[in-house]
Amino acid sequence: MGIVAGIDSSGTGTTVVVCDTGSGAVLRQTHAPHPLPGGEGAGTPTEVDPEAWLLSLGEAAKGGMLEGVEAIGVSGQQHGMLALDAGGALVRPALLWNDKRAQIQAADLTEELGGPGAWAEAVGAVPQAAYPVAKLRWMARHEPASAQRTAHVLLPHDWLVWQLMGRPQRRTTDRGDASGTGYWSAATGRWRTDIVELALGHPVQLPEVLAPAEPAGRTPEGLLISAGTGDNMAAALGLGVGPGDAVVSLGAAGTVFAVHHHALSDPSGMITSFADATGRHLPVVHTRNAVRVLRGTAELLGTDLAGLSELAMRSTPGSYGLVLLPYLEGERTPDLPHTAGTLHGLRRESMKPEHLARAAFEGMLCGLADALDVLRARGVEVRRIFLLGPAGDLPAVRSMAPALLGAQLVVPPPGEYAALGAARQAAWSLGVVNGTDSPEQPPYWHPSDYAVVEPGEDDGPIGHSVRQQYVSVREQTHPGAFPG
């Protein structure tokens, strides 16, 4: 039918995929790193001249990579902030998602608006240091001259789309990326300009929020550019998740989100109410501890993750009574920022490496199940769970997760899902319809060969027993900390 391109500008580089609009098959793919400030070995920056993103994109797209492409979609790292003056020039380098200098400012803003409940009602999220709203306040406090010059505020994907279109007067964004700013409401679909003024000290111009399939415009060469979105929203689009699906991302920390039909307001602050790139919503719950629990236990036992998995499979459900509360770095769900992990149930017969190994896996998965239960308690349906991250390939995770998470498990192969989602959005903006009821939904693309693990006949009772053991210890150790 045609071909489209998806561009994902991450924290480290640019990935370009070129896809067939009919099937979604990847025809070409390339990657180029961002030039690092200070050169190789300088570490991941927390602020950067965004011209580096354009240099990286140019490198990734050279050699006829975009030949024959009809439309382009752009995915960008969430929570970055670019401050521009009235003429469109940057007033300072872009502040990235991993810049944590605004922690005090995030706390100040939380109190100034009336606490977490007021923020949840206003924008569906309590300010965090990563959010642009906190970065604006940080700039106002620490770089007042830059703050005073700021007339426009963009997100990384907004800025890239604007550059690709030749820097027109009109600047745009999408609802998904906007929902991660701390000053756009997923419930009302509107900017909270009063919150921007509260943070920065004066009003600024914000980009127009486009509808999901609405094009942003065209490049000077005539290529259609879709609205673009944040990397998490693009990844959800690339994975093909929909209502009834949840995604559990296994990094050092854990991220759990699901597709829902409306925005959720959570006064406790556990749920962050993001929008997605299709017109629906992505309520998100974070845990501070996931694979770091496995790595720490593996180091203690003198092995690696594969060895830990092998050990765990020698034990039995319940780990001979051992329960590991996995709060090694404090915890966010429940809100226990200053606590530590707990190992409960030590007896002579349980003091074996295989039981500790299994307790680590069960503890990590029960912590993620707690996060899923926060969403389920608010009416979010979870019929299947997409498990992301290399740890999802461990036999112990695949064996235990269906019982402890309570749903069918889907394990996608490694892939550039944010870039793929950006390409799918580009096809949607072209008006491509493949097996969908209407152009109101993104075109259907054939999914990759996802591994599917169905819950076994005994998984329900086993999962319930292990969870009850875990919850009992959690409530003894931290009574009332978890509202569910």
C-alpha cells in the first residue's frame, strides 16, 4: 500500500524504522547515537543542546533511508523541556527527564496548589522532579534571567516536529506527551496555564494539542508529519495494546500501566493519569524495586540472573515460608520512601539458596501485583499482561508471573516499539485503515511473534496462596501502608 517512517529520539540516540503501511512489517531500520557532551565516557547527560538530536537524526536517515516514505511520525523522550524566547531561540540547553535537580521545587509546588489531592484533581499527577512543571520552577529560582526570556515551552518531540517542518509559526504537540508535563489535564484535555504561571512566574505560549490522527503539517519537501508523541505512548502504540491490556516493564524499578477509557484521579498520588496516543488513557503506577531485587539477591548468592532463575526453579511456591518484601530502595507503591527490604520466615529448613532465590522472584512479582491491584481497584480491566524487559525471558519469571499477576502473559521479542508506534501513527495520519472498524482507530498491524504464557489450572490457587503469605507479612511489617 505504501511506506511510512517512525523516528524515536531517545536519551542516547535516534532509531528510524521504515514500515509497510499494510502489514506494519519493518522494511528498513537504522540507529545513530547522539553526540555526547564531553565525548565518549562522559555518561548520560541531564541537559543537552538539542541540535545533537538533529545531527543524530541526520546520521540515522542518510543513505536513502527515507526513500519512498510518504509520512513520518516522531517519538521523543518524555518529560524533557525546551525553553524558547519570543523568536524561537533556545534560552538554555534542554533539560532532560533524568535531571533530578528540581526535587525541592516539585515539593514546593505540591504544597502551593493544596497537596497531592489538589494536583490529582487538576492534572492527574503529583509533581515529580522529572516533570517540566518542576523544571520551570527550578529555572525561575536558579536561572531567573533564562526564565524571564522564556516565551514558549516545548517537549523534545514537539521541537523535533517543529524543526522537521522548517520551524513554522505554529507549534504543536499531542495529548499523550502533554499529559506528562504536569500542566495539562488528561481529564479535561486542556492546558492549565495558571499552573505554568505558578511555576514560572509569568505566562508563556504552549503548543497546540492535536487530535490523535491529526497531522502536524508537512516538511518543506512535502512529507506528511503526524502529531508525534512521547516514547511511552509510542511504545504502547507499537506494541498494539488496547483495552484489557496492561504493560509491566521490568527495569531496575518497575512501571505498570494499562489502557483505560477515561482518566483516573487518585488523591493518594499512586496513579499518574497519562493520556495515550489513540484517544484513550494510560494510568500508570510505579514501583521503585523490580530487577534490582533480583540483581541484589544474585550478588548475595554469588551468581547472575540466569543462575538465580535456575536456583529459584528448584524451590516450590511459597519458598518454604520465606517472604522477601522487596523495598530495597524504599518504595513508591505503597508510599514508603524511607523503608528497607525485609526477609521474613527464616527457619532452618528454609535457609537454602534456592528458597531465597525464589523468594526474590516472588517478592518482586508480588510488588508488581500490588501495583496492578491499584489499577484494578479503580475499575481498570486487565485480561492480559505484556511483560517488557530482558528479565521477562527468565524461566522463573515466565513460570511464576501468570499465577502472581493473575492474567495471561505476553512476552514480546526485543524490538524498537517506540519507533514502530511512531510509524503506525504516521500511517494513521495518512488515513490508512487495515482491518479496523473505522479510521477513528489506528490501522491494524500484524503483531510480531509474541510468546504467550497461559495461566495453568493450578495457577489460581497457587497465586492466591503466595499472595496471601506476602500480604500478611506486608501488613505485619507496614500496617495500613497499602490502601488496597
